[in-house]
Amino acid sequence: MSFQENARIDSVRDKRIVIIGASYGIGLATAELLSRSGAELILANRNVEKLQEIAKDLPVKTSAYRLDITVEEEVKTFFETIGGFDHLVVPAAGAALGTLAESPTETTRALVDSKFWGQYFAVKYGTRHIAKDGSITLFSGTVTQKPISGLSAYAAVGSAIEAAARVWALEYAPIRINTVVPGIINTPLWEGLVGKEGAAAQLEQTASLLPVGRVGTPVDVAKTVTFLIDNGFVNGATVVVDGGHRLV
Ligand SMILES: NC(=O)c1ccc[n+]([C@@H]2O[C@H](COP(=O)([O-])OP(=O)(O)OC[C@H]3O[C@@H](n4cnc5c(N)ncnc54)[C@H](OP(=O)(O)O)[C@@H]3O)[C@@H](O)[C@H]2O)c1
């Protein structure tokens, strides 16, 4: 465990932090990291039973909500239900892989629904209840920086989120709004896309290409999220966490 994972981040103690998409991967690692600093956590995604299990293991007050981020009315009601809070993190997204020629249009549309419209709804309705000195952390992906065949849907959605987030940071000032750009991170996303063996092969092949010699962990990205929450002078930023993937 590294220094930052052990460190207590004083600025989040007793703050209410909402994470939409916390049952797996980056969202779960972020919840675990923030819980060590004494933040109150409000977790939401479709599988609420999984969130209830996670809540039992976390050492801080944690509540779990069932939420489909693609449904505008559900997102609005969710924020009305939880009331005021301090920070919002939105790693919720579906998955899509395939070239334009081979991908069914519905696959791309589903990614747009969860990753673009989901984050859009979260900002639109979350900002009605967030503290003025709060922050919102959104997610794109490294394919916005480096073209990778088969990931055009992610490129399009991620670029839209990065660009919109910079405008939203102006519109909702002084609330800070930043975008994290993860590289290839070892989360359940990959097994869902290409199966267990396919994921292992894909991650191993990517690791061999990367300057750092490994793919990312959910904690690598969670540390960046906690930095963005903690540092009150980072705003409208697009922060790449990719082990140097865009360089090779
Ligand atoms: N892993 C990578 O290599 C990588 C690379 C670049 C960018 N990213 C981005 O980083 C973010 C997190 O990725 P991850 O790998 O941690 O993902 P993950 O392991 O697949 O987890 C996704 C989370 O989103 C939730 N979710 C999915 N659809 C939802 C919906 N309609 N409503 C509410 N919640 C929903 C899931 O919970 P439920 O299924 O229970 O709803 C789950 O908690 C995503 O934006 C992803 O695109 C990841």
C-alpha cells in the first residue's frame, strides 16, 4: 500500500460524497479510498444489493441506492432524495467494443446513453444540490488522446464529456468540474467486453506496450479522483492517468 492510500485527506472528513457506479472497478476503489479519510458515502448504481454488501465492509456511514443513470427522471429523483452533498464522482458507464463496420448501432447508442447522457443528467440534477465549494469528477478515456481501433464510440463520448465539462465548469462556477482520462485499467469492464481469457490477453498485450510496463489498477485512478476532490484550485482540467499509453 502506497503513501497516498494510507494518507488521511482532511478536506473530505465528514463530507458527503456521491459516487454513481461504485459496485466495481474505479468507483469501488474510489469509495474504499475515500472511506479511509472519514467521508460519508452515498453510492448508487443498478445493482443495489452489491452496494449494500460493500456498505457493510466500509468503515464510514454509507448508503446505497438503486439508480439507472440512463433514466433522466430517476437521476432527478435520486438527487432530490439524497439532499445536499459536497462532491460527486461519476464512473458509471456501459461498455462497447468494435469497429464501426462491425458494431451494431445499438451498442454505440447504449454507450452514449450511459456514458454521455448519464454524466449529463448527473451534472444537470446533481448541481442543484451540491455545495458551492464542492466538485464533480467525470470520466472519459485515453482513446480521446490516442486513436485505438475498435474504440470510436468511447472516443466520441469521451471527447464530448471533456469538452462539455470545461464549459460546465464555467456555467456552474464556483463548483469545480474536472474529467479523469483513464488508460487501460484492470477492472471487470474488460471481462464483460471480451471474456476472461480475452481480457487477460488484452491486458497483458497492452502492458507490454506501455512505458510503465503494466496496465493500471483501479486504485491508480482512485488516487487521481481523491486529488481532484482535495485540490480546490484544479478546475476544468482533463487529467490523463494512462501509464504513458498516449505516447506510444
Ligand atoms: N477500465 C478501463 O480500462 C477504462 C478505460 C478508459 C475509461 N474507463 C472509464 O472509467 C469509468 C469506470 O470504468 P470501470 O472500468 O471502473 O467500469 P466497470 O468496472 O465496468 O464499472 C462500471 C460501474 O458503472 C455502473 N453502471 C453501469 N451502467 C450503469 C447505469 N446504467 N446506471 C448506473 N450505473 C451503471 C456499474 O454498476 P451496475 O452495473 O450495477 O449499474 C458499475 O458500478 C467508465 O466511465 C469507463 O468508461 C475505463
